[in-house]
Amino acid sequence: YGFYTGFDSDNSSGDFSEANHKVAEMLDLDPHQSNRTGEHNGETEIQENGIKRHRTSLPAPMFSRSDFSVWSILKKCIGLELSKITMPIVFNEPLSFLQRITEYMEHIYLINKACSHADPLERMQAVAAFAVSAVASQWERTGKPFNPLLGETYELTREDLGFRFISEQVSHHPPISAFYSEGLNKDFIFHGSIYPKLKFWGKSIEAEPRGTITLELLKHNEAYTWTNPTCCVHNVIIGKLWLEQYGTVEIVNHSTGDKCVLNFKPCGLFGKELHRVEGYIQDKNRKKLCVIYGKWTECLWCTDPTTYETYRKNEKRGGEQKKLKPSEDVIKSENDEADDMPEVQDTVQFIPGSKLLWRINCRPPNSSQMYNFTSFAVSLNELEKGMEAILAPTDCRLRPDIRNMENGNMDVASKEKERLEEKQRAARKERAKDEVEWQTRWFHQGTNPYTGTSDWLYSGGYFDRNFSDCPDIY
């Protein structure tokens, strides 16, 4: 669920095929609702400036999950390890977890901003905003991404945004996904590995992130590391699913010793703290340089510590609380990316004199019909003409279960998912019989040079496109 993988297992017994067969009957697909950019052999339009226009809609709208109960599945699994539970495809969204990780890059302009600032405090502010923006796409995304198969990969090159990205599923038990991204202008490197620890609490499912995320700003010779907050999906048994993030995220600048501490607040009894993020940036002597506040679902602001403390004292005394109504002047002065600015009414209490660090992108108008995807997410599984000849044969876009689900062919998608899991099981048994260890292709296990902890590091060579020894996983 949420940003995290889990539940799908290669120990699937196929018990839930009946639920999957029900899905097809519930689908009421209207071809006129869909804007199939590139539906003719994957062709895409080219804009005048040469940048390709990405699709704005999925081929088929999502189906209703209202007739399906998560509890009907989970009650059979009480006491079992969550990674061993197989969920029917009806609870998925048509993306692999590797594609979901790529959504970190949606707000890449914040990395570009960090690269452009001469002041290390402003660089840290932009990096902090990037770390928060990376989890923003999870808002209202209660569909579960597909578990990547061992050896599965995903690549994305966006010349218009100035980066390329490669990820690989490097372990199946436990599930570990490794990724590496670099700026096309050689200005940054962004890499890490994610191993979520899942817990089922009866009414909610919690995913505690494991693994380090590292951002290197090459021009400034700086490296920042952090881990993500904990993600929790509530009401998995009854009621409307909703998602929250909580926990402390510490971003460390290993060159200057500066640190940003962000507290993702739990919802609280009356929901007062829902989605709130508060924190501060301190220097190596622990002097507070600025305070950061906002919501990970909306926007992030910063102000100086004295202004913040004065405002909070007045607030406790019952002083007037201002709500933010941003003007176009504020938005444009704080963010050059005017297209990234949605017309939304913030619910964050604005402290006068604060600087806007980040605001969430507007979702497409048909987002609720498309698993609450952002515009960036809608484009991730797009298969353009001629791409199959270039991609690694292990790329997510070539996965038949995800492709069929995206196209609304739920029965076929479910059967393909079972077939792929069976194929993965058989391959594992074969390796065990021959006593052969699985070899990762693009990443290797090593030590993070900044934290000294275990990490998965990019081995290089993917973009040379020698895919002759890639495993046959589909």
C-alpha cells in the first residue's frame, strides 16, 4: 500500500482468483473518457520546441473497489508475515514499485534550485523541500503498486527535465529496490535503496522505511543523506482508506555539518496535526538557522526562528490566526516554475514574512478516475513507438500484468500476475537445486561512503545498453 511494496508474494496460492474475475464484470469502460496519447502503435506528439508531449490520461479508467473487502483477505492471514500475503489485483494500481520510486523526481526543479544557490542554507532549504515533495505523490494513493520481480528494472530519461534514472529489484526476500539517477548536465547524483518493513496493526498497515537516500550536488562537492518517514494506511478493514506519514526525518549535509530535522506529525486525536510537517535547519554548532513548516500534502514554508517563536507565543495567547491566500506575485517570486503552481487554497497557517519553498503540483482533472495519479505518474508506464528495441527486456513497461491492468483487461492481468509469480518460484527452485546464487545486474552491495552503513550502489554501464545477459523474467 501507499509508497511501499509488500503483500504480493511468490507463495501465492491463487485463492483470490474469484475476486479477480468479479473485477471484469464491474468495469464500465467508456473509450471517450480516455485520452490515449500514442494509442496508435505508441506514437506520441512532438511539441514545437522538440520536447515530446507525454500522455495526459491512462488508456482505461480505474474500476471500483467498493465490492471488495481487504478484511476478507487479511482475516485469513492474521499472524502471518505480511510479505507472504497475496492480494488480488483489484487492490493494485498499474505501476511497479520501481516506477513508484521514480516519482521522487517529479519535483526535480528543487534539485536544480539547490544546485544554483551559492548559500549553503538556501541549498539545504531546497533539499529539505525536495525530501518532502518526494512523498507528496502518495497523497490519496491507496492503491498498491505491483511488487517488482527479482531482476526487474525501470529506466526513465527525461531530457525536458534534465535527468535519467535507473532502478533494479536487487532482492526478493526481503524485497529491496535500488535506484540511481543523475543530472544530464552532470550537476547531481541521486541514489539509494528502499527496504520497507511492514506491520499490520488490525485496523491499519504501517510501512517503516529502511535504507538510505543520498543526494550529491557535484558543483558544490556536497552530499546529503536521509531516510523517509513512516507511511500508514488506515481503515483497511472498514471505512474510507486514508494515508498519513509520521516520524522524524534528518537530512545531513556531510560537507558543512548542517542538519535539517523534519517532524512529520501523527494525526492526533482530533486530526489537528494531520499532514503537518515542522522542523528546523541547524548548523554544525547546533545553532538554529531557520524554521520550516507546512504540510506534505500542500506546501512548505520557512522563516527565521525568532519570528516563528513570536508567532507561536501570540497564537497560544489567542492572537489572530492568518490563513494563507497566496498572490501570484508571491508564487512567481518564490518559484520560477510557474507551471508547477496549482491554484489551491492552503490550509497552512501562514506566518508573515515566510518564504515559500515548495507547493504541490496540481493533479489532472481526471485524477480520481486514474488511481489519483499525478500527471508525472500517468506518463511512467507509457510505451512509445520503438522503445521495446531500446529498453532492457526486464523493464517494467514490458510486464504483461501491469500493461493489461492499465488497459482495463483485469482477467488477463490477474492470470499474467499468477504466471509471472509461478515463473519466479520455478527459477528460484532451479537455482537452489544447482546451488547458484542470484546475481544482480546493475547494482552491487557496498557501503554508503557518507553514512558508513550498508547500501546498494550503482555498478554503472546500464546506458551502454548491453542487455545480452539480462534474465528472462517475463
